[in-house]
Amino acid sequence: MLEYAAKLAREPGAMSQEDVVRLRDAGFTERAVLEIALAAAYMSFVNRLAQGLGVEVERHFDQFAR
């Protein structure tokens, strides 16, 4: 799941049906696969929006950044 989310965030154009199949093979339901994709895509959207607007992250969130 984390590999899928990272790939979606970093290389969305490289995603393939095989990425989804790997999640299904790992036991994730169709709904879970959708929720994983939605969560990863939403966080990418929010991060890019904040960066595009020059939003400064509060210091206590630094622990979550890489």
C-alpha cells in the first residue's frame, strides 16, 4: 500500500493496472484500493496547492516532513 501511494505521489504517469493488481493480490478490496488512491491523490493535491500558494507549514508539522 505504501509503495503504491509513494509511486502515485512521485510518478503518477508511471502507474499501471499492475499496481492495482498488486494491491488486490495483497488482500485489499476494490473499495480499499479506491480509498488508498483517493487518499494519496488528495494529499498530493493539497501539498501542491499549499506549495503553489507559498503556504508556510507550522513548525510542529516539521516532524512529519522529509
